[in-house]
Amino acid sequence: MQRPLSVLLIAIFGIILAGLTIMGSLCSALILFGPLRFPNPAMDPLLNDPNYIAFTVIGGIVGLLLALLKLFACIGSLSLKKWAR
């Protein structure tokens, strides 16, 4: 079965966007919780707020899970799996 061009293009763009989202989530976590936090007068009040930290962590985890789901779905659609429809 030949793969339609539209499926190919959407799957490739989806893989690229999912990869960028995963890298962005990991970099955000590294910046937020990493050992090399430099003093920043604009971010210091936010980093001391537990509501901001909780929202950022939950949002990051949900975004990472959705990006992984998108990555698996796009890989499945490239191989024309029925579960990836």
C-alpha cells in the first residue's frame, strides 16, 4: 500500500514538532531545577512561589506526555498502522 503524500507530510511535521516540544520541556526542567541557576531579579519572586512551581511542573509533565503521544502517533502513521489513525 502506498502512503499518501499528505500523510507523509503531516507525520514528518508532527515528528519534528514533537521532538522540539520534548527538547523544550527537558530544557525548561533543567533551567527551573538545574544546579546552574543564576540570580535573576525578574524570576526570583516566581521561583519562590509554590503555586507557580506546581503549575509549571504539572504543565511540563502533561506537555511532555502529549508530545510523546504525538511522536508515537506520527511514527505509527508513517508506517500506516491502524492504531495511528
